[in-house]
Amino acid sequence: MADSEPLLSLDGDPVAAEALLRDVFGIIVDEVIRKGTSASEKVCEWKEPEELKQLLDLELRSHGESREQILERCRAVIRYSVKTCHPHFFNQLFSGLDPHALAGRIVTESLNTSQYTYEIAPVFVLMEEEVLKKLRALVGWSSGDGVFCPGGSISNMYAVNLARYQRYPDCKQRGLRALPPLALFTSKECHYSIKKGAAFLGLGTDSVRVVKADERGKMIPEDLERQISLAEAEGAVPFLVTATSGTTVLGAFDPLEAIADVCQRHGLWLHVDAAWGGSVLLSQTHRHLLAGIQRADSVAWNPHKLLTAGLQCSALLLRDTSNLLKRCHGSQASYLFQQDKFYDVALDTGDKVVQCGRRVDCLKLWLMWKAQGGQGLEQRVDQAFALARYLVEELKKREGFELVMEPEFVNVCFWFVPPSLRGKQGSPDYAERLAKVAPVLKERMVKEGSMMVGYQPHGTRGNFFRMVVANPALTQADMDFFLNELERLGQDL
């Protein structure tokens, strides 16, 4: 046995393994990349859960299947999945497909390494730092730290944990016993991960003080000041303010300069959740929306959203240069982070994070940036703004469309008023009936597979559509299609 060759996949047949992968890649190119990005194809082929279970044959059995069956499984998975790269997928804050980013994802998955040490990820340790350095420079920092996280929610939770540790470093060892009642502040338009993070980290959701937002969804700095004073009067210790650059629904940008002034006066950590809006920093035309972001202590930014880097690509950026990430999270595992290695052990970045194994998320962004250049990515951002403006102007020309508000970002929020409700805004049940329109239209579009767009209630407003203009492949024709399709689907309502 000592002289035998190591077993390869597919029972030691590398030729068969290569043939399988070539066939799978061929299916991906045809079904995902070619058809999935074609406006003439469906966004999804909807099936009810029980029918879908039967079609997919999800049961795992003791015997393996043939190559032909496996290829058919791949086709079925793609066929019944939502094509988020489709030009008529407007449902999420991510959409579209960048071929260079996809190439990076394929290379990453094929190499299958973990980001924690230089010895097994030399290329990616160096690459991650270079990409983070570039993102920090766009924020306005010449130095600092950072890490790629599994999503913007985790980036936000890291910020909460770091702010707490900086104020009370004893909590790493002594836990909640080392802490007085703490208070963190964020607007009512913030991402739900702030409250989730407070619960997860043992602070409790009651520690989150919700600051009022104005009619456009922006945090009101005067109310932040009031909430801080109120928390102190109640015996809590303020330690963190989370502002938002690009809120999830309305796409609002908090006034960062004024918020930073408040944080400076009270000695509070300022975190900016720019998961959605951070990519606007690439645009010379629109980056004024994030004026003051350089004064933050930490920033969350998701290039997998507006830049189309592909899930997942979420950066936490820090202004700190004192190795706070490692001091807060490090555990010095001797089997992984040996201090007597033959290279500079500062390159072993894995102790900065709460994960052990950590996937490589920098290559897709790096490769896309290499191909597009900063100018190409800037153009991508500016084009999204321009198409959102085109959509708004076309929407205003048509009967039956009513803006929730003029957008300042690429979230276009509006009601579709069907023929039966037009001219009846004064009737007592108008709002209730209007709120039922979006769910009906959503069901119709999904079951037809023609497009997908999200809706939600918001405060006292009933359900309205939130159209996200982010896919770099979009054209004015796609905007026209979107409005025409809503009119077609809703003409009998």
C-alpha cells in the first residue's frame, strides 16, 4: 500500500473527473451565464415547495448515481433557481454578473484554502491587505486595519464588539460581569443586524436606543444628542453610534458630519454601515453623499452589492492602528499561530477574527478591479444613478404610478395604483386597498417568471415597491419593460 498512488476523485480516474467538470462548466455557461442574463428568458421557474421537492428528488441514498444523472441534477438545480444575474431581477440590493468577479470566485473555490495563515494562503493574505488598503483610502484613511467578513451583518456585529472592547477591555476575559449597562444608538432606518448584534453579543436589544429619522429616512442629529442625554440620565453608559449610508428601503444617507460632531463631543465610537452605499465613494459625482465618513472609527462596505463583486464580499474597515482586531479576538492557538515560524508571523491574520476557517473573499473584487479599473467601477456607479433617474422621470409620465419620495440613491420607491383605485385617494379604505396591490403583482410576476421586485410596508405607509437599479447590464429598455410589465400585470385590478 505504501507504494500505491493516492486515490483521486471518481475512483482514481482523473480523466473522468476532468470530463465531468468540463461538462458542468458547460452547463453553467449555457444555463446560468448565457440564458440567465438574457431578457428573453425567465427570471425564475416557480414551483410550489412540494412539487419542487419531487422534481429535485432531494433524498440522499446509500448508492451513488451515474455521471449522466449528476449532470441532470446540475441542470435541475439551475433550472429551478432564481437567476439573480437576470436583467429583470430587481428584488435585492445585489444583482447582475461580472465575468471577472465570477472568474475570481471559480479560482477561489477551486483552490479551496483558508485565509488564516500565510503558509497556506500566501497570495490571498497579501491580496486582502492590498484590497482593504484601497477601500480605506477611498474612505479617506491613509492607515488602518480591516478584514473581510461573511456579510454586512457580521461586519456590523464586529464593530459593536470592537467598540465595546475598546471601552471595556476586561470584558474579553470577565464577560458581561465587567460591564455597566451600555447604550448604543442608531436610527429607526438602520439595518436589523444592529439589534441582532446587540442580542448576540449579550448586550440585549434594550441597549439599542432608536434615534428618530426625518421624512427622508435620515438620522436626526439633534435627537441623537437627546437620546444620549436620556440614556445617561437613566444610568446607562453610551459607547457607540451606528450611522447608515444607504438605508435598506429608502436608500437614505445619514448626515455623517453632524453625527461625527456628536460622537466627538461625547467620546463615542462612530460606526458607519455603508454596506449598501459605500460603493458611491468611487464616484466623484456622488461621493458627497458620504461626506464626513473619514471621521468614522469603522465602516462596513459590501462590494458584492452595487459593484457586483458576487456574494459574498463584505469588508469591515478600521481607522485603528493599534491592532485592536487581534487584541479583541485573538486566542493564540499554538497549533495554528506558532510564533517561531520561518516567516513574519504578523502575516498570519487569522487571529483577528472570530472564525477559524475563513473563505477567500478578496480575489473576486481584486480581479474585477484589475479588469475594470477604478474608472470602470466609477462609471458603473454613475450609470446606476443615471438609470434610476431615467426610471423616475418615466414613472412620473405614466398614470397609476406614485413616488413615495424623490430618491437620492438607486432605490426607487413607489406605489402602483391600479385602474380601480385611480381618482379614489379620498375614500376611507383607499390605503388599505392600495396596500394589497403589491403582494398580488409580486405573485403574478414571480409565477410568470417575467421579473422580480421587492415590496414592503414602511412606518405608516402601506406596501409599496422598492425597485433597485444596480445591475450594470441594465439599459433604459429594461426600465421601460419594468413599467410596462407592471401595467400589464395590474390592468385588471
